[in-house]
Amino acid sequence: MGIIIALACDHGGFSLMEEVKKHLISTGKDCKDFGTFSQESCDYPVIAAPAAHAINDGTCDTGIFICGTGIGMSIAANKTPGIRAALCTDCYMAEMARSHNDANVLVMGGRVIDSKSAVEIVETFLSTDFSNEEKHRRRVGMLNDLDVIRKG
Ligand code: RB5
């Protein structure tokens, strides 16, 4: 069985998400869509939270979140434990986000990149594995313990 991808966007990401979703469906990907479902203005934290939780609790395996810039969705997604959301504007960032950071959410800006670039970024993100190098495992592990590190 394939992976389940959580999709989340606000009105600023809606058009690009439509294109991304079309591509994912046409390539046989299994998606769980958390909205939004129109251009009508909405609040990105409200959309991001349930989608991020679905990844954290294992309902979904990974996520693609889109808002106007990608910034709000990134901030919101990264509030959820277990989420490593990476805002990517090109394929190099998407590759590094998976390979070095083991990112489990790809974030893009619907007002920042075109749909062709977005589809390439999505494909890179989904097809790149975590490097599993010791130094990257250690650093990703530290992300779960940032409070401990801060307190010394
Ligand atoms: C909505 O206008 C816009 O602020 C939102 O999509 C996003 O870019 C926020 O970070």
C-alpha cells in the first residue's frame, strides 16, 4: 500500500493546490484533503493544525501544505509535535529537506512559485529518502528535545 499525503491550503494556496492535487491524483497518489475548498478567505492555522495532527498520529504519512507565501503554513505546521515542515522554493531545497532534515511536510507558496515548478518540487520531495547519516539522525533527534537543550 502507498503512502497517504495530507493536503492543506488556505485561499492564498488554493489555486496552486488544485494543480498539485490534479498531478498527485493523476500519478495514483492517495491524498487526504483538509481543505480549504475555495478561494474564500480563511485562517491558515485552522487548516494546518488538523492536517499536521493527522501526520503526527500516523493517519497520514506526509503532507503538502500551501498558503500565499508558505510562511504561515510553515509556522503553523511546525507547532505540532513531530512535524518537520520545510518551506521549499526549488528542487534543491526539497531534496535537502528530505535528505538532511527528514522533513515530513513540504510547504510551498502559491503566490511565489508557478505550478510547473511546484510539481517538480513535489516529485523531488516525495522521491527523496532521508540520508540516514548519523549526523543528520542526531540533529533531527535533537529537534524533539529542543526544550531540554535550551535548559542545558
Ligand atoms: C493570505 O492572504 C496570506 O497571508 C496567507 O496565505 C499566507 O501567505 C500567510 O503566511
